[in-house]
Amino acid sequence: MSGGPIRVLFVSTSNATRSILAEAILRHAGGSAYEAHSAGIEPSGGIADLTLRMLEDAGIERAGLRSKSVEEYRDQPFDYVVTVCDDARGRLPGLPGCGPVAPLGLSGSGGLDVQR
């Protein structure tokens, strides 16, 4: 969308596990070429303990990660919007100025506990 980094928004239902992992991994692996964000349709307000442990075990930075609403990004342009669960894909509100929506089609959260 611009000459800067590729902006990617990962969206899930609760923004507690998969979308948080995707954001952190892309920030880590993509470096300055990407600007990764994540959000939830109905944010849980916390991040699953297992998610935080997985990131720590992998040596991936966790600072700044938090569960947030897709509404925080409503007026921001993204090159890509990636839904990481079927529920989020079906309920994703329109996001003006965003590039294509790419569904991953994962289902269920595995009942992970959330750290608030």
C-alpha cells in the first residue's frame, strides 16, 4: 500500500492465541520488512498462558503483545488481513482501505486458559 513495510493484520475471534502467535512470529521473522498486528472480533482481554510460554521457549519477543479489538484498526490501511479461524472470517467487519482477506480456516482454540 505504501513504500514502507508490508502491513499485516491477523484476526481471530478472541485474539488470545493464534492471532497473537502470528503477530509475534511475523515480527520476529519478518523484521523491518513487515509491520504485524493482531486483533479479535470479541477480544478476550488476555493472552493464553500456553501462547506466552511457546513464544518464550522459541525466543520470540513478547513485549507489547495484548489482546485487542479489530475496531482499533478500523481506519488503518493494511496490505493483508489474515483470518486465522473460520469464526473470525465469517464475522469480520468491513475494513476500509485494506487489501485482500486471506483465510487460514483453522477451527477451535483447544480450550486454552487465558492470562488477563
